Amino acid sequence: METVVSGIRPTGDLHLGNYFGAVKSFLQMQHEYNCYFFIADWHSLTTHPKPEDIVKNAEGVLATYLACGIDPEVSTIYIQSDVKEVLELYLYLNMNAYLGELERTTTFKDKARKQPNNVNAGLLTYPTLMAADILQHKAVKVPVGKDQEQNMEMARKFARRFNNIYDTDLFPEPASFTYAKEAIKIPGLDGSGKMGKSEGNCIYLIDDAKTIRKKVMKAVTDAGPATPNSEKPEVIENLFTFLDIVSSKDTYEYFDEKWNNCSIRYGDLKKQLAEDIVAFNAPIREKILDYKANTELLEKVAKLGAEKARESANKTLDEVRKIIGFHKI
């Protein structure tokens, strides 16, 4: 069975974009691949989060994974900082990573522009830590978005370089892939782009009904169609994307017809959409709150995942140490 690795930084609650973009795929992948899903709390340190947020955010992502249906008995779910072995592999990969190639990485340049007073070494070596996360399990597939494709190419480069330097075939070159036949891009409520925390345009899986209704009613619209059967502008297409995802087919067709005959009332559309999102979110939200309250269970799941992940990582590291020339520790 092929091994898949995927991580998410715990920078807050997960939103609908996370669910339809990643988590929903995880639910299907866990039964077809040997899956390692990790919560990348070390990666989050590049932005200097508050200490009290690190544990809280990691537990929040873990609770959400469980609430959405990821099974810790089927998949390996772990918190990155519980698997110390990744730091040793990170060190070895850094020894063969070059300053110039790291500085040219788009994600590094973007982050350096956004946080000019915090251009730390962790930002620079983000690709090598990401590669270590993947290669420690000898993963062959990694579900990532287009924004991570350059880092994935770096991971393949580091795998090739290690194999060439030490004349081995230890590391496979991990491939980027999208599990779904067609990835769903969840729009933000501000009328442009995709849903994202930094844009402040999210509906979170843990949002209550009142919060969802308030957010949806503030969604950006326009003056309405001036001619029948006209093309929908992006801000309106975004709302119909939501309808297509969370509402019934009849609901979508009803408002689509209203658009086409120029009788659409955005207030009615938003009210219906809000109620449909509330109905979709409610069972997940209830489970998230239950899991968050059960810290003993969360600790048990995290411990189980760490044990499984460390076993996999240690097997790889034993081989790496021997190949490099170190005695087994």
C-alpha cells in the first residue's frame, strides 16, 4: 500500500475551505493508502505564535480531524513536535541544502516580504523541514495545493541529492497529487479569491448559527443582473458555488432561474444559503466541541499517532545513520 503524508499548520480553527479542500479527501484516502496526517506545530513557529496558542490550536485541529471522521485506528494522526526524529533528518537534509536555492524559494520570499522584521532561519529552511516530514515515512504521494508545488520539487531534489551523494536508493521522490478528480475551490465571503484565514473571509467549522448568519448576510454582491441569462460576475458566482456545495439541487436551480430572469433577490439567497451552511456545519461543530472537551481522549489519540509515526521514522533514520556513517544510536 502506497504511503501518503500530509500536514497542516495549526494557526486556528479549520474552515469550510479546509474541509472541502483537504479533509474530505483525507476521509477517502485513509482507506486506500497508508496515511500519515500530522499537525505541523513546529512549522507554525516561523510566525512566533503565542505559547498558549500552540497547544490549543494543535488540539483544535486534532479535534476537528476526529469530528470530520478521520479514524486514528486506520490513519496515523500525530502532532509534529511529538516525533523528535524529524529534527534529526531535518539536520541531515540541511547539510546538503544550499543557501542560494533556499533563498530563491517563492514561499520564503513571500514570507520575508510579509514579515520583514522576522526573517528567521526557520523560514529559510522551511522546505527542508517539509522534506523531512515527508521523507521520514518514505512517502510516495503528498496532497498539496499549487502554492506548495515548488516546495515539493525541493523535497524531490533533496531526496535525489541524498541518494546521489551516498550512492543509495533509500528515498523515493514524492509526487504531488490531488485525490479528487476535480479540486473544489471554496471562495471567500469577500467576493474574490479563495477562503483563507489571513484574508478574514472564512466560515469556520466551529462557527455557531448566529455567527454564520451574520457572516453570510455580509457577503459581497452587486446591483443584480440587467439582462436575462447573463454571465454571473465572480462575486455572485461565489455565492452559487456555496449553494452548489451545501444546498439541494432544487435550491440551486431555483435561484439560478431567478438570476436568469432578473428577479433574484440577494437577501433571500443569502438567508437560504446561511440556513443551509448552518445545517451542514451543525453536526460537525457539535462533535468538535465534544472532542475538545475530552482532553483525555485527545491525548490518547495523539500518543497513539506519535508511537506509530516514531516507529516509521526510526526505521528510516536507522538506515540514514548507517548510510552516512554514524553508529546506531
